Amino acid sequence: MIVALIFFLPLFSFSETVVLKTVKKSGGDFSSLKAALEAIPQDLVWKNETWIIEIQDEGPYVQDVARIYNKRTDAGHQIVVRSASGITPKIQSQRGFAFQISRASYVTLDGLKFVGERGNGVIVDNSSYVTIKNSTIAGAAYQGISFYRVQSSSILNSRIYSCHVGIYSVDSPKNQIDNNLIYHTFYAGVYLGFNSPSTLLQNNVFFNNPTVLSIEDRTGGGNQFIHNVVDGGKRGEYVYRIATNVPPQTVFDFNRISLSHAKLARLRNEDISSLSQWHLQGQDLESIEEEDVIESLGLNFNIQKIKKSIAKRHGDFSSIQEALAAMPRNLVETNQSWEIEFEDSETYFEPIHLSPVTSPEHFLVIRAKNGETPQLEVYRKDAILLSHAQYVTIEGLTINPGAYRGINLTQSRFCTIHHCTVKGVWGAGISVFGGFQNQITENTIQQSSLALELYSYAQANVIKDNIFYRNKAYGITLQSSPMNEISGNILFNNGYFELWISEGGGTKFLRNIVYNEGKWGGISLENGVPVRAQFNENIYYFPAGPMGRVSHREYYRNHSMFRIFSRRGQRTFRMVYTYYQTLGEWQGGTGLDAASEFKDPQFRSTVLGQEDFRIRPSEENKPQQEETPSLEGQAKDQAQEPEPEKVKKDTPEENNSSNKVPTQTDDKQQDKPKKENTLNKILRR
């Protein structure tokens, strides 16, 4: 009996030992936060200890994961990770999440800054009595703070911004979200998922969120949303988004709400726009609608705007690399947006390679000043590379021959490539690998291997008003890249097919001018017509080649002895092509281009080296050989009307004889649609 009492004596001690450890890059007990967390004993109750880890510098502390995992604690034996007075340490991860608390209760994070980069901020799972306070969570690609199977925990006095979801709670009851600033999210400020009842949200400020509070099916009752301030901002769609009915014992009240940008609620599939309608649900009876509610609190969510110039002389920077080195990589974390402008037309022998962390508010623009044409001359590498970038704009730059690819978007989204010129690069003028929702507009690409390639599930990109001509292989290729919109472009005399698609379901190919004088023709659709494809209102002209071709797989028996080396069950096939010589055959065989036309678009000049893709306004113009070709402003000037003094006054017979359209084959003349208004639609855009 005496031995047993001695054995359990530490459990009944009245005062625990407080262990204070410091983390500092130089001079602390630990130089790594990860090492400090791993030093915490697994059973603090048995050791009768409370651990405090104090970070005494700003870091940054970058590691795979900072984790507190599987620790035995209780109310008297806790873990605290805090900042030293006057210091805001930055903790970030380039993948996964910045900080994780798993199977460890009674943990407090105090005064820290978590940068999510391309993952999550703080993840808490299978824990209870966790407190996150006085902290900042910025730029998480997914969730700022995530609760999974967490209860009786709190998020207090923190700032959460530019995350996909500010706070995400699933299977997590009885938690408190109090006195936080949650803004600039991409989906929702707070998301309450399955089995998250009795959550208290009070005294928070929500600004510029598409949805402030999202309540999903089977969330549970007893949630309270009270004494909050809400302004939807420019992104605002709904204050509340509720999947079914309002859960039982759920209370919305005593809030101050601005509805200048957002509707009040979406309940099931019904929109509720006003407080008076919402009152019929018995909610927000004491809440008030108030304009400029954020300004009345004196809060400032402004972004610091930085504008710098590049010029060989008298610029803020004399080189591209100098400018990029001065710009923070993570603009979200520094709360900045940057605009870098070239102020001369010099040639720069250096690339632009970027992988920034940005947001719609924290964007990056690299452009040429109006009237200037800066040129990049790079050899055997990509002239411009945006890797895992978003909300970056490249505008007005010229890329000279020698580069491997002109502009390469790798796993990038929401980027814009506008009014750039690419000449004679080894590979693609513009390459999009796995990116989505990028804008490629008003660019000119010539004499490269191909103009534009999209591959490896590059989805929902917009390719509009570009001019792709005289490239060696293709105009545009899409490989395993669905739902892209290609409209208003000019594709002229590229080496093989103007458009080549393999597995491009949902492609929209609208209002383009496609012109090819070679034997290959216009369009190649590999593996059949893409599902849900829309081809319409285009103008085609192929005086020598076919309209297009469509391929399919033809399976056959292979009696070769080498078949034994193929995979089990693998079938042998060959590609069989069906060619369509005329537009009529193409329309009948594919079901595409019902309102498209086959006709010469009448460019002002198609002479090699003197191309002018503005349209001759009428048959009364001077003959083509007497015109002065120009490439300037051709994408913008297609709809330009002729000046009165330039119109010939000759008789109609003389005009018709001096400006005849090149003759077509009999079949193509017979299949030419009767509609003549598509060209006018394009010219009047």
C-alpha cells in the first residue's frame, strides 16, 4: 500500500512544473519550431508539467508541418505556444498546412501569424479545449482554420483573410468564434458542416465574403449568430446560405448588416433579399440594416499599392531581376499589390520567372507603359514562366526569337496575358499546363512551332481576340483540356491544322476567322467530336485543303508474336480518319458550325511579311496590291469603316472587275451557306 502511494504521488501534487522553452533563429533553446514541439513530453499529466514555448523572433519558420500530436493533457497540464512581447512570428508551410493540433487537448496558440501558402492555415482534429487567439491567418488556399471532431474550443480576437474558407467546422460541436475579423474569403467566412451544433458566433466583423455563414444539411441546432457586423463588399452574394431549413433552436439576431452588395439569405433554393422577408422566418428581429457599417467602426481593410518602374535609365530599377528581387513573394502576407511598368522600349536579356502568392486584392501586374514596346530576348529557356501563380497580369511585352517557350503558365489560374507579341520561339508561343480560368486576349504569335497549346486538364480558359499566324505546326492545340472558350480569333496559314483537339469536351469555338491556304485544311478532332462542343458563327476559308477531319479508334486482332508482351486484356487499335472536304459535309458529319460560313474574309494583305488582317470594308476599295500593308492595330481596327475620300467613285462594273474574290471549287460554292451576316457580326464586335 505504501509503495502504491509513492508510485502515484506525482498525480496528486498540488502544483505543476511550468517548463518555459524559447525558440529563436539564433540564441534560443531551439532554433526550429518543429524541434521544440517534438521535445514536448507525450504525457504531461504524468510528468506534472505545463509547457510554454515562446517564439522570440519573427522567423519565418518554414517547415513541412509544425505539429502537436497525441499529447496527454488536462486543465492543469497544458501546452501554450505564444509569441514574445512585441513580436509576431510567422509560421508557414509550402504544402499541407502551417500548423496542426491532433489528439491533443488544452492547447493554446497565442499571438502567431500563420501563412497558408497553397494549403491550409491551422488544422485541429480529434481534440478539445483548444484556443487560437490574437493571431493572424492569411492566404490559405483552402481553410484558414479547420475543426474536425473538435469540441469546446475557441477562436478569439484573430484576423483571418484571403482564404478559401475562413473557418471550417465539421463534426465539431460546442465551439466559440468570438471577436474576429474575417474578410476577403473566396467562398465563405464560416462554414458549418455535418454535426456542428451549438456553435456561438458573436462580436465578429465580416467583410467582402461571398457568403458570411454557410450552414449545410444536418449541421444540427442550437447555433447562434449574434452581435456581428456584416458587409458583403464587392464579392458579397449572401449573408446566410442555408442548405435546407433553418436548424432548430438556431438564432440570428442583434446584428448590424449592410445589404448594398449582398442578398440577406438563400434558404433552400429561395433568395431572401430583405430583413422584412427574413423576419417571417422569426430571425434577426432585433437586427438593423446599416449602410457604411464598416466605416462607422473605423476599420481599414485597404491594400498597400506599390507601383515601380523598369527602365535602363531613370527607372526605379534598371533590370528585371532587380525589380523581382525587391518584390515580396507573398503579397497576401505583406498586404500589398504590385504594379511594375516598363518605361522604355529597350531589349532585356533576362527572363521573368515567378511563383508569387497573390489574391484578387493582392495582385501583380507587369506591363509596358503606353507607347512603349519593351522586348525580352532569352535563349533556350522560357521567356516568361508563371508557376502556380494566380491573379498575375502580363501586358504589352514582346518576346523575340530564341526562347524555348514565349509564355508558360504552369498550374496557374486567374492570370491574364494581354496584348503581347511572341515571335519565332522554339516551342509554343503561349503554353498552358493544367491551369484554369486564365484570360489570353489580343496577343499576336507568329513563326513559332505552334501558337498556343493547352494540355493536362487546362480548363475553362478564355482565348479571345488573338492573331495566330504562320506558325510552323499548329495554331491551337487542346489535349485533355475541356471547357475552354476560343472566340474572336484569327488563325491564318499555320503549318498544319489551325485547330487540333484531343479530348476537349465542352469546347466553345465561336466567331473565329480560320484561313489556311495549305493542303492540311482547318480542324482535326482526335477521338471523335468532343462532347458538348459548340462550334458556330465562324468564317472558314481553305482554298486547297479539306475543311477538317475526325478520327476514331478501330480495334482489331493482332496476331503478332509480340502481343505476348502487352498488358493483359489490352486491345489493339488503329486511328481511322474521316475527312470532310466542304463545310456542308462537315456540318452534316459532325453536327457543328450550323451558322458558320465558308468565304474569303477579304484581309487587306496576305502577302508574306506584309500581312494586314484588317478587313477590306467593301468591294469598292482599291485593289489589294495597291494598299499599304500594316500590322499596327489590326486586332482593334477590324471594324473600322472606310473614310469617304478613300472610296472609289468608279462604276460598279469596274469595281467588281478590279477586286474579284478568288474562285472556289464547285463543291465548296454549292455548300456555301446563304447567310452573309456572320462577318458583319465579327466586324461590329
